[in-house]
Amino acid sequence: MRKIVSAAQAIVDSLIEHGVDTIFGIPGVHTYKLFDALYERRREIRFIGSRHEQGAAYMAYGYAKSTGKVGVYTCVPGPGVLNTTAALCTAYAANAPVLCLTSEIPAADIGRGFGILHELPDQLATLRSLTKWSERIDHPTQAPHILAEAFRQMTSGRPGPVAVECPWDTLSVTALVDLSGPASALDPPPVDPGAVESAAELIKQSKRPMIMVGGGAVDASSEIAQLAELIQAPVTAHRSGRGIVGEDTLHGLGLAAAYKAWLETDLLIAIGTRMELQYLRWRKFPPNLKVVRIDIDPRELLRRPCDVGLVADAKLGVRALNASLAGSEAQRPSRAAEFASLKSQARTEYESVQPQVAYLDVIREVLPRDGFFVEEICQVGFTARFALPVYAPRTYVSCGYQDNLGFGFMTALGVKAANPDKVVISVCGDGGFMFGVQELATAVHNQINLISIVFNNRCFGNVLRDQKTAFDGHFIGESLTNPDFVKLAQSFGAKAYRAANPAELKSALTSALNDSGPVLIEVPSEPGAEASPWPFLHPWSAGR
């Protein structure tokens, strides 16, 4: 269909054609025309305004990470774009399809150094250094094509963030535009039958295989569960892959339980993962280990060595592997008793990580099976990586390898906006929560009924522990002065509770499930009162 529209209208039309129903952001003079175009289509695309550009970008990240759909945010250029770059780094690390939609200074002034409002030396180059792909719209007729390519880039191969900018004045330019339909993702590479047979042969020779999954395997749950059953292998994950095989099923093992099995593993099948757990967290490798990798990104197979590599979509690659094994793989003896013992033993060992484990037990009890848990860089968040069982893919939302403090609360708002009918619980430390505290206003204004638990120990817990144990108690910058979080939340118009122990947290959470609007629960504790979770996250350093 062709019609005369402005570049701004063409952009919004393209977003709607590609199924976008929500956009996060803050309006500004450089994007007024874009917002006017959004107003025209306000019944088809919802706008959620944030109180900081970083908040908007993290909300888009949470939307994308929890759904697999594209999360979109808009911001003004220059400082607005720069305010969002931490979230872009997170989206890149966690392979999330996030679209940064921004403007630029007037087209004729780009790169000339006149000192125009919000000018950067080279904004597009900056964005290209942080994203999978970025481009500029120089004329309305380009908008549908460039937006189509943006969606193709985000959803083809390894997903990732992209950015599209359109100069301030170009947004107003009108032209006869061909509003083409949505782009389709590129077809995944064909599965190499020779590589499948080689991988199958290694599996047949193995006695104690293990499957490691990452975010690239999130859509292959049933195929991976079938493979695990076929070869009697435990399935484990570190962050984004958690829940692909539920940890309440026979083959699903949390990382603490899987570690001891790892030490006797003779074949690792790594699916859609960078293998951070093995190389950076566990570090100890069993002797004579063979490695099979399945990854859609061919570059990934060069980063870590493997004996057989399949460049393939996880679902298609595992399906082919199952077909190859089904006709020839003899029935293996069940390892059910072994896996159950590993889980029980791990639980006994990490029971000592208190009070975090007790609080996580309460959260897991209250959180529905399909509810979302959004972690944070805090003592409870770290402990959750091994002590909170995860039952379904995408329901454990993390920040990938960036491990960036302060992402959690803002991200969780995006998760809840994308999943209004599901329970979403965010856990934060007092330090991380204050990075995005202003977004309480966003939650109240938009009635985003997120449940946020703030664990207030009046310090940066890791910093305090490290300065105490590794730097002879040379404390500097570790202590924090905080507001009364309950009164703070109430001043924004949110419901708030204080819970001094796990029983009180359970009561507060039970009430919060029936409250409308956002809820904050403060859990106070003393600085340094938490047991260290690191012996289970870095067992090599603890001599385990």
C-alpha cells in the first residue's frame, strides 16, 4: 500500500505492521513528531512513559526477555541515547531483541560540530558499537525498508538489540511511501547431517553425558527433554537457560546439583550457550571430556573448542540429533536415583546460605509455576541462581554476562507490562533498587502491579565482604544511607509492607498477590549478615 505520510508516521506504521503493541520512552523536542504519530495510532500501540531513559530501555529489555518478542523504546538523541546504553549492553549480552528508536540533530548538521542541542561526535557509530545492527533513516521512503531490516536483524540468527535513528527535521518530511508488509526472519541454516552423525556417535560412546543449555535453546524445551530422556543426561543452566527443562523434573538439575555430576561427565552437549558456567564458574574439567555444541552463531564455535559443532537452530539441531539416536541408541539404565540424590545433597549443602535460602523458599512457594522471577545483583539474587528452582523457560529473567547492578526493578516493570496476567516478583538489594527508584512513579502512573522485594542491608554486600576478607577491613564506599522504603513507596502511591523474617515475607507476599497496583516489600537486615553464596557459584575457589 502506498500513501503520503511523514517519516514519523511511516515509522509508527512499520512498528504496528511488525506486531509492536507497546513502546516505552520519554518524549522530547527531537522526537515530538514521532510522538504525534504515536498519538494518531494510540488505540493500536500503547505508550508507557518512564522517568529516566535508562528505565525505558530496561523495560523494553524486560518485555523482550520474558516474551521473545521485540521490545521497543524511544529516546532523544545524545544524552538520551547515552542514558540507555547500559540496557543496550544488557540486551546484547543476553541476546534480547530490543529496538532503540531515536532521533538526531538536523540532517544537514550531522558531523559538522556546530554544537547543536544533543549533538554527539558520531551517534550512529556509538550505537553500532553497542548493538547487532544500527542504521539511519534519511528519507520517509526508507523507513519501511530500514524498519523491516531492523526486525530481521533482531530476530534472525542470534537475537540482539538494534538501533534506528531519524534526524529531527526528517521526521517531519512527507513523501509517497510504499508501506510494505512485515519482514520475515531469515531461515536458519540447514542442519548438517554429517555433523549430526558425528555428534550421535560421540553420544553413543559416552557413559555419563551432560546437557548444558543457554538462552539460545529457550524454544527447544520439548526436544531437549526428549534428548535427556533418551541418553539419561542431566540438564543444567546458569541463567537464561533455566527452566528450559524444569528443575522439578527428573533430568532438570540446578547448577549446585549438577556440579558434582560434572566432575564425572565424559561428554558435554552444549546447546545455545557460551558455556560460561563451565569455563568461568566451575573451571574444573573432567579428564578426557568430549564436547558437542549446537549453536546458530557460527562464531560461537570458534570461541570455545569442541569435538563436533552443529551450526543450527537449537530446536532443529536437537530434533535431528534425536532422530539419529532414536533408531540406534540402546535403552540406557535410568539415572533417576542418582539425580535425586544429587539434588538432595545439593539442597543440604546450600541450606547454610542463610537467610537468603529461607527467603527464596518462601518466594518459590508463593510464586506460581508460570510466574516470573527477576533477579538482581544482590545477595538474594546471586543465591537464587542455585537455590530457587525454575520450572518454565523465560520465567527466570537475568542480565546475562554483564551482571550490571541496578537493572532488576526497571526490567521487571517491562516483564509485568508484557505479562499483565502473570505474577512477577522482583528481588533487589537496597543499592541496586535505588538505581531505578524513580520508576515507582511509572509503576503507579500505569498501574503496573509488580511485586518488588527490597532486601535492605544498608550496604553493597559483595563490596563489604570482599573488603573485609581480601583487604583487611579497609572499608570504603561500602555503606549506604537509605530512606524508609515503606514510606517512600507509599509517598509514590504504592502499597508497601515490611517483613523482618521469612514468615512475615510469606504473609506480605500473600497479601500482595491480591493488591492492585505496584507493591513494595522491604526486608531489613544488618550489614554483612548474609552467608556467602560464592562457594556454590565459584566452587573452584572454595576447593569443592
